[in-house]
Amino acid sequence: MGERSSEAAAMDLDAANFNSDLYIQTVLKKCTLREVMEKEAHIIRDTQTLHSDMQTLVYENYNKFISASDTIKKMTSDFKEMEAEMDLLAANMNSIANFSDQISTTLHDTRQKLTQLSSVHTTLQKVQFLFRLPHTLKQNKEEGSLSLAVQNYTRALGTLKIYSHNVSFSSIHKECDEIMEGVKDQLFGQLSSKQATPKELGECVELLLSLGEPAPVLCLKFLQHASERQNEQLQGMEEHLRVGDQDVIEFLDVGSNDFLSDICLNVATYNELFAKKCQIEEGDDPSALLDNFVHEAMDKYLQLVKRKVEDEQAPGTEATVLVRALDRFYRRLQAASTLLPGPNYSKYGMEVVVQAGHRQSQTHLKNMQAHFVELLSNVRQTLAAPKLSLTVEEEKRNPSSSNLPELLNTLVAGSVDKIKSCLQDLKLFLQSDLTFSLKQVFRSKFCCSVREGFVVAFIKFLMDTATGFCVPQTPPTLLLLLSKMCLEMESSTVNFLLSQTDEEFCVEDSAKGTTRLVLCKQLHESAQKLLDYFVRTQGLNLSQMLRKSVETRDWLCTPEPRTVRAVMKRVVEDVAAIEVQVGSLYEQGIQQERSSDSSRRTQRKRTNWYAPSQIDSTLASNLQKLFSERIEIFSCVDFSTVSIMTGIIKISLKTLLECVRLRTFGKFGLQQIQVDTHYLQMYLWRFVENENLVHFLLDEILGSTVHRCLDPVLMEPSVVEMICERG
């Protein structure tokens, strides 16, 4: 293997140990003439390529070498020139130093004389300034340049005190003091001017302090004047509030630009002039005086803002403008609070904003209450309209005449849409670009106010209003409608409203004072109360007709029955009309199966039961009661048509039973009751959950009539059926 690798390396043209002789011998032995010629041509081409590459490389390196040589020559020349220039510069610097030494030596005596002359000139200028000072001060005073007068006086005061023993300087000092007394009077006059700005007040106080006036007096005067100016601004705001010539944004902008700006400037000026330079007599602290001044002014300002915000929150107004105004107010108050001493007034501003949000939710609550009362009033007017007073036949011919579902939708959908609109308005308080909406203290209180103070409060108001109609004068149809409304609110509306409120306002669980289950339970109880009162009212209305029909008739002298009494027909018609109304709102419910011949079978049973026999009728009646279930007349009904109708019919038939027990009947009176009860059986059984209930009550009525009859002889069943069918 080693010999083969060494032989292959000797045959490689690019290898270092290439053997040309061995390569030629090998090629001649192994290759044909054509192959040898091809290898020759290939070697020639490679040789030419290598030769060309070598020439190119040489040319390139030669050019670089020439360029480098030129650069080195140029650098050598430049360094030589620079060395010559540096030598010349050094020679020049030596020459300048020699000349400077010669000049200093020559002018030494002259410089001392010039210094002495300059000092004498300065002293003369000062003396001249002192001698001209009274005239200068008078001129400054006349021109109103009080600050320049104070500056000139304080500048010379030290010198005048030093040379006060000199008569001339003493007279100058005295004259200047007299002039400055007048300047002080003018400064005190400006300090008391109502037109003076806080900046001008600060300048006056600073000048008076420079003149040696006691700081405590100036401090009190400064605060007194600042307080008067602030009160004027607050009175102007109160006048605008009384007249009402500014909207809330303009009102708060004026307050921020004028009042807050001035009070911040007053505080900054006061702190700069007094806070660290004086102590008030009798132990008073300058900062305490400033705190009292700021607190009184800010308290009045915040009260005016509250009143303006309250006036702006009238019923029916949107919160768009109010929210923007509150945002500007809070931002500027927050910025001013960093400059004002005492408590953090941005917290008081937050209270104003929180109260405004709560008041806005209460305003919407009042609007919702008024809106619901208006909807309810419209519904009552619609129910009282003649078009709803239709007979059963008209109801059957024109089923669309019963518009109770439409009225129900008006109450529920109208209220929900209005609540949505109010929530959108209240949501303006939570816009992300509002400064106060980013504060957790505002969001928690406001969102709780919206949920509990608006949505939950309105639902409770709705329940209270609805159950408030459980009085004798209320139309039964309205009771039925309100009952269904409460049921609809319980089933879907409450969950929707609370879910939307909790989602859009990010209400925390800790802020949910009233849960959905509690509201749904209360709504269910309200619906049950209204429905039970409806059943009782309708039952009593039918009972009134039946009671009068029994009490106003002489049952001992009643003629032989030929037809069903009109009151029984009216009862059946009214029951059918009530079922139409109830069925338009409530589902039918579950009824027990009935036999097709139930009325006939019952009549035969009742006839046989009360036919003359050997068994005492009283004993038979007691046996029947013994084996019958007890009927609860005024029990709560379910939310279904058959349950509601069963409750109404129970009350009506129970009333008829009690009325019959109080009357005495003759033979034909008994037979008339027999005809009437059979007629009721023919129609009423289809309205109730269990037909046996109607059978039992009608049996009780007929049995009681038999007990109260002087001549208990019943009519033949066939005759009764013929009369009822004909009737």
C-alpha cells in the first residue's frame, strides 16, 4: 500500500515529488498515441494558463510596489518640510519671549501709576455716585422705577453707614432715607392694590424686605391681598354659576386658568419670600398661615365646582361634555396639588369626579324609572282601549286582536334598550384617555355605583312598581302582563343585563352586592304574587256574578227549567276569554287525559248518586267526601295556562257552592241547578288540569242543593242534556 501511494504521488503533476521520467514512461506504456497527444495538449493548455496567471500576478504586485515607493518618498519630503517649520516656530517663540520681557521691564513703573490712577478714578466715581444719589433717587421715584431706586439705595447704604461720622455723608444718608420713605409708601400702596398680580406683589414684597421692613408684617399683608384677589375670582365664578352663561367646560377652564394659576403663583412667591426667611411672632409658623389660606380658598373653589357639575347633570343630558370637563378639571388640579401645601387636593378632586359619576348613574336611574312608568302608562291606556274589549267570538274570528305579547315586548324590550343606552352613556366615564378613569379608586366606586345603584336598583324598582298593582282597582289583564314581564326578566333579561354590565364595567366580585340568583328569586316571587292576585281577582269577578245570580233569585218559586240560565253562559264565555288572554302569554301546560264522554258519564253518575234510594243522601255525600282528596282553593298556581284557569275555576265554583248552601230550594230550583251544573260540566272540564276537580266541585254544588231542597226530585238526564245542548 505504501509503494502504491508513493508511486501515485510521483505521477501527480501538482505533487512536490513529481517524477517526470516515470510519468513519461508510464504514459507511453499505458496510453495509445491519441491519448498521449491529448495529454500533451492538456498539459500545454495548463502550462499556458499558469504562465498567464503568473504574469498577471507579477504585474499587479509591481504596480503596488511602485505606488508604495512613491508614498514613502512623499512622506520623507513632508517630514523634512515639517521639521524646518518647527525649527522656525521655535525661533519665533524665543524672539517673542525676549520682546515681552523687554516690554514688561520698560512699562513696570507706568503700570503701577495706571493702577493707582484707576483706583483713584473708581473712588471718585463712588463719591460722585454718593453725592448724586439723592437726585438719582428722586428721579427714579418720579419715573416710577422703584426697583431701580431700591437697588441704588441698597448699593450705597453700606458706604453711607461706614462714613456716617462725616457731616457730608451723614446729610446725604438722611436725605436718602427721607426719599426712601416715600418709596416705601408707594410700594405699600402697590401691595394694597386690587389690580396687582401675584408677580407684582412678590416684587413689592421683595423690595420692601430689601429696605428692612419686618417680614411678619409683609407676610400678613401679602396673604391678605392674595386672599382678597382670590375671593374676587371666586365671586366671579359664583356669579357665572348663578347666571348660567357658561357651560361646564368653559366654567372649569376659567377656574383653572385664573384661580388655580394665581393660587399656585401666590404659594410659590410666598415660599420664596417668607417660608425660609422669617418666623412670625407669637409662635405662628409661616407655613401654617399659608396652609390656612390655601385650604379656605380651595374649599370654596371645590364647592363651586360641585355645584356647577350638579347643575350640569340635569335629567336627559348626555355625559360627553361633562366627562371632558371633569377630565380637564382633574388633570389641572392634580398638577396644582404638587405645588400646593397641606393635604393632597387631587383626592378632593377625585371625590368630585366620583360623586359626579354616582350622580350620573342616579340621574339615569330616575330617567329609567320615568321611562318605565311612561311605558306602563301607555300599556294601561292600550289595555283600556275599546279594541281589547272583544267577545270570545270576536277573539276567535280575529286572533290578532289580542296584542298582549306586543305589549309585553314593549315593556321588556323598551326597558332593556333604554338601559343599554344609559350604560353606553355611563361608559364614557371609563374612556382610556381620561386621567381619572385610570385610577382604581374611581373605577371601583363608579362601577359599583353603575351595577348596584343603576341596574340592580332599577330592577328592584320594576319589581316594586309591578307588585304595587296588587290592589283591587287594578285591571286583571295588567296583573297578568306584569306577572309575565317579571318572569321574562327572571329567565333571560337579568342575566343579560348583569353579564353585560359586569363585562363592560369590569365589576369586581367584591363589588357585586346583589347576586343574580337573589334578583332572579325576587323576580320569581314577584311574578308569583302578581299571578296569584290575577287568579284571585278573576275568580272573584266570576264569583260576583254567580253570587248575585243565586242571591237575587227566589228558588222556591222557580218555574220548571226550560233553558240554561244566562249567567252560566256568561261565565263560560268569560272563562274562555280569560283563557285566550292567558294563553297568549303562557304555555298551555300539562293536562290529564280525558274520556270523550266524560260529561255524559258524570251526569249519569250524579243522577244515580242523588236519586231516591234506601241510603240516606247525607250519608252518601259524607262517604263521597271521605274518599275524595281535599281541594286547596287559594293555592299558588304554576306559570301555565291550565294551572291558572284551574285556580280561577276553583274559586268560582267554590263561591257558587257556598252560596247554594245558604239558600233553600224547591223542586224546580233544584232542577235548574242540575241543568246549570251540567252545562258548566260540558265546557269547564276542558280548561282545567284535572277534570275530576270540576266533577267533584259540581257534585258538591248539586249535593248541597239536594240537601237544601224541600222536594229533592231530579230531572231525567236525557232531558237535562237536551236542554243544555239547546242552550
